[in-house]
Amino acid sequence: MNSEFMDALTTLEKEKGISKEVIIEAIEAALISGYKRNFNQAQNVRVDVNRENGSIRVFARKEVVEEVFDARLEISLDEAQRINPNYEVDDVVEIEVTPKDFGRIAAQTAKQVVTQRVREAERGIIYSDFIDREEDIMTGIVQRQDNRFIYVDLGKVEALLPLNEQMPNESYKHNDRIKAFITKVEKTTKGPQILISRTHPGLLKRLFELEVPEIYDGTVEIKSVAREAGDRSKIAVHAENPEVDPVGACVGPKGQRVQAIVSELKGEKIDIVRWSEDPVVYVANALSPSKVIQVNVNEEEKMTQVIVPDYQLSLAIGKRGQNARLAAKLTGWKIDIKSESEAEELGLLDDQDLEEDVAAAEDGLEPIENVDEIEGD
């Protein structure tokens, strides 16, 4: 090595942020192994790289002893004092043993160390960039796929889209641009591994943040998301300011905002409902688009019994129970749906006016307190 190599390390430190001293120390450690391997030496050695001109010297380190048992590791007191009269027993003597052709080994070793350190630094930078983007959304380009993953180029790194995180109604082709939710960023021996998803509820939430300025600036808050990817989703929104319509903000002028999200999700239907701290109102809203006559709440079992008109029973339950299932996920309440005629037979109907409750909740008033608690089926 020479002064030009040391200048190159200085440049590398500025461009890649890799400490010059750290690289030199790594080179010295690697040269010790290289010396022992190439010259069949077992003694303790120290390699010194001159920080100015890059010159390399190898020193054998030997302990001063009264009687020598291993000449590779020890030196007698008499011999040590011939080098320097001040040496005493248990001191360590360093004797230069630099081989004549050690420069070639040093150059090769230095190249390998620098290459490895640069690679590690680049991986570290990528990891640092992406660990902060965990649970965020990014746009990538589909590169290839196998029976386990679709590989998506995110610019600096290739992310993995597992089979179970792919939407069932989507097919992916080379060079397709897709938005994906980063679920996990891991350090591995081969560099950072980025796992992404197209089915995660977080993707829907982030898409609304991108499309709806009121959500991005905090005027409208997403309270909950329930999603069956590729088919239907429900999202509950709320605004502290009573003059702001959170549902209208998410829908957008002529439905443009929500339609942009539906298009990105390849036609996935999205129900946007108004959140309420009153479970009666919240559950009724969550079962949209069906009309709800009455909601009975069992606080202890966190269960609600919902009564709907006979002609809307199938709509409230949804295809294969989807509407009721999503509403339960969205609200966190168990939901038992009964038709109006069945409720009459069981004596479950009362004089509760659900529409007044909803209006009171939306006006910031106390809801009517005439909800019966019942035992869930």
C-alpha cells in the first residue's frame, strides 16, 4: 500500500461515511490472519499500517521469561536485554519480522477488506433508511416472481411480497408499478430484507392519508380499519371539529378521492362510516349500507344485538356474512343481527328511536338512555 491508497480511504470516508480508522484497523486484523496463513507462523504478531504513507510492518510479540519453552512466543531475559537493557521478566518484546513479499498479500487483503466494509456500510445505510419506513407505503416496480415471493424493486433494495400478502384479485407482471405497505425490515447476513404487503389494513389507511389532505393534516382521524383484501373494506373516521364532515372529506368531490383508492386496490369496495364513542351509534353506522332499527348493548360481554328491517336482513349480514364480520372487526363489538319480525316474536323491540340517537351523537349531545342490556346468544 502507498500514500495514494491512504488518500483513497480518506475520500471513501467522506463519500460513504465509513471511518478511515475503522478500515485501517480491519486491514491490520486481516493482515495478521494473512501473515499466519501464508507464512505458516503461529507466534503472536502485530501489524502496523502507517497512517501517512501506507507502509506496513509486521512485529512478532514475545514475552520475556527466565527460561524459554516456546521460542515462537517467548524470549529469554538475556536476549531481550541485548535488544534493550531496560527489559524485565513479563515484558513484551516486539521484533520486526516483515516478509520481503508481504506487500502483495497486503494489497490483496486491503482490497478485500475495503470491499467488504463498503458493502456492509451500504447495507447499513439501506437498513437505516427503511427501518424508519416500517408501516409506511412505497411505490415499487415488479421485477420477477417465483412460487413464494414477488420481487419488487424499491430503488435501493428489492422487497419481498409473500404469496399470502398478495391480493387474490390481482395478477402481477414484470415492470408493473404497485403501491405496497412495508410490514417488516430485518437485518440478515445478505443485507436488509424488506417484507411488503398488498393485503394489510395499513395499506388502506396510508392510501387515505395520501389522497385526503384532511387526514394528512390531522383534521380528520382514521379511528379503525377492517379489511378483506380484494373484496371489501370498512373504515371509520372522525373529526373533532363539528363543522367538518369526515365522511365527505374522504369521499371527495364527486367521489374522486375514494375512487382513486378503489382503482389502486383493483375495485375493492370501501365503506366509509362515521365513528362514534357511543356503541349504539357506531355499530349502526358500521353496518352501512343496511338500515338499522335498534341496537341493544351488553357491556359485560362486549356484545350488541342489532335489529334490522326484514327486507334488509340479508344486506346487513352481507354475502357469506361479510358485512357483519367487517362491522364487528371495525367496532370491536360482537354483533348478533336479527330481523324485525323475529325481534317482535322474541319481545326485543322497544321504543328506542335510533335515528334520534344518531342525530344526538352527531350534534355532540348525550344519546337517549333507553337501551336494554341483553344476554348474547
